[in-house]
Amino acid sequence: MEAGHEILLTCDPIDAEKALSLGLLNSIVPRSEVLTEARRLADKIVACAPLAIQGTKQSAMLGLQHRGNAAAMQAQTDGQYDILEAMFRRSDIKEGLRAFLEKRNPNFEGR
């Protein structure tokens, strides 16, 4: 039985180290640093292109519906990941590429 199924079906509690080893957590931080770490992570996300974040979230959620890479690739081919296609037609992608080539931070506007 997969670990996730075992946890769901048995309702056995797991500690942070076990959750980290299963990939359910990205990191473990001391309680006193939780808010600081959450803000650091939020700042990193906010610095990214809004449309890229939206597309990534949509892709991740849709990806959960597919079993394996082949099914996910077929879904992409079938146009189920429409936000990704729209993202590549927006000005933010041009700004990101330009900023990269100019070795500067991008100024994303969500367009």
C-alpha cells in the first residue's frame, strides 16, 4: 500500500520528520521561525510572474487527474492546459525573457 493511502485509511498520526520523508512537507522549521519562513516563501512567490504562478497552479491541479506522464502529455496536447498557452502570448513572458537577457529583475504586470 502506498504511504499516502496508508495514512488516509488508517488515520495514523505522523510526525513532521515522517511527513518530510514522504514528501508531504518541503521543510521543517522551528516554531519560532514559522512566520518568518512563511513570509520568505510568500515573497519568493510574489516576485514571480502572476500568470506563471496561475498557470503552474492550474497545471499542478490538472496533473493530479492524470496517471503518469503520458496521460498528462496527452492532456496538454488535447488543450486541457489552456492557461499555459495563454501565458505564452502575454507581455509578462516577453518581460521575463528581456529581463533575463539584460541580467535584471523583471517587472511583471500580470498582463
